Amino acid sequence: MGQMNTLSRKIGQKFQMRLDQLAPEILHEIFSNLSYRERLPAKLCSKALNAAATGAPLALGKVSFMEYFDEFDEANQGVSIVLRTDEFEMNFNSPGYKSKDTLMDVYIQNARRRHNTETIENQEIRDVARKYLRKLILPTNVSCDSFETNYRYTANFLENSEIIKTKKFRVLKSGKPQNAGFIHGWLPHLKPSNLRDIAVYKSDEDFSFVGFENGLSSLNTLHVLQRSSLNDNVLLSLKALDIEMEQAEITANGINTLIQRWTGQSVPRGSRFVYYYVAPTGRFPIQQLVQNIHNVSLWTENKAFIPIGSDRILIVYVDSKAVHVECFKK
């Protein structure tokens, strides 16, 4: 509240008016430069300031929504959900066996009152966490740089119309593979036009992109380090130049087509494709990967060099576990 009072006082001294008497477009510009926490006091001051605080674009940094389980609790009742941003952290805990109450701890960064604890009676932990997640990142004026989760999405957790506007989507390994829900259930709630980066790191289930293939077309980076539904058609529809995949439905012909495309496009240095595969060895012979490509020089039986432009070279390398395609400076 002190920051808002200081701002209002300075404006009053300079313009002889209160902050909430400024034109809506000026308030919109002012609040567009304030963080989530800086806006909170204004919502309590007046209708005009509340409208400006809730309507001006709000760009969050990293948002994390993680679920943890007590590994020593065989009944699977020890649950904790953490909602974290760059400004605060909210911990939701189920305090006891079969309890319907939720214990909520709030930690605020760089604030006088840094910690607050509240018991929310007769509300299940996931319902409480969902309420605050919705309140934080689902308003239409809110976007974030990164949304990271290991939470297994269950049916109707969000409304069909509720969309997360994030540039980066990260999936981390969840704690209990037997829990209901699927991590890939978040995909329909991501806005493809905002999305630039997807990374899936070893969750406990096959990750399905079925129905979201078109949403991958605008990506710059795609890392899927577990078994997934990705195939040659999806690979060849990507514009991303930083790609890692593991145990997908990728063939030597698909990789060969990608190499031909990258060679013709003269992709920039640092462009890379890595595909991790399982046995048998020899699934991706180097000759098949570079067939129908001009000016190829084979340095060894599993490595090829392809000049692209006057200052770059595409190196294709195959070992017993992976296919590597990467663009380097000559």
C-alpha cells in the first residue's frame, strides 16, 4: 500500500489530482509497468484503480505448479502442491489422513510481511490450488514467460475456454505414476500463437501430442526426452531449429528429409537435431541419412560432413544410442 500511496502523492503534487482521476488510458499505461504484487493495493482503493489493475497487461516471469507426495505414505494421502512465481510462493498441504482441510502457506518475496498461514476448512487441496492458479494466470490480461508443471491434468480441472498464455512449457517428472490424470492434458489449454518452447523431461507416461500437432508449428525449441507420439510427419512440419526427441516414431527417411531441408535452407549455426533411440544398433545407417544430398564427405563410417553456404557445415553423426545433426562454423 505504501508504494501506491507514494505514487498517488507524487501525481497529486504534480498534477493536482488523485491517481484515480487520471484518464483510463494513462492508468492503463501506468499499471502495465507494475508487477502483480505492486497492483494488489490498488484494487482496494477505488473502482477506477481496480479496473486499471485488472485490465492492464501483466507479464509474469516463471510460473511453477508442482505436486509432491510423501514417499513414506503408502496410503498416498500426503500431498503438497506448490504454486510459485518470481514474487511469491504458495504451498497447499493436506494436513492429515483423509482430511478435507487444506493448510495454505504464502511466502512473499521482498515484502514486510513475508509469511502467512491459513487453514481452509472442508476444501480439498486440489480444488484450493486450482482456484489460486486460475486467479493468477488465467485472466485474459495475463501472460507468462514460462509455465512449469508435473501436475497430472485431470478432466475438468480447467474449463475448455481457459487458456494459459506462455512462451515456454516445461513438464517435469511427477511423483506417483499411479495417480489419475495425464500431463499432456495441459496442451489444449496452451495458446499456440504465444508458445515458442516445449520441453518434456522424463514424466512417467507416454506423452501424446495427438490433436496438438498444429500447435507445434511456431516453436523455436522442442525437447521431448521420453516416449511420445511424435512421428515423421510432425518432425517435418516443425520450424524449430533446436530439436531433441526420444523413442518416438522417427525413421531414417524422415531424418534424411529433414537434413535435405536444412541443407537447402542454409540453417544458421547452432541448429541441432538429436534423436535418442533404443536397440537394435544400425537402425540409422549413415548412408541412408545423407542419401540424395550433394557434396557429402564421409569422414568415418558413422559421420558425414555437408557444406552449407561458405561459412557453415552440417555434421551428421550416428552412435549406438543417438543420431546427431548439428550446424557448425567451418
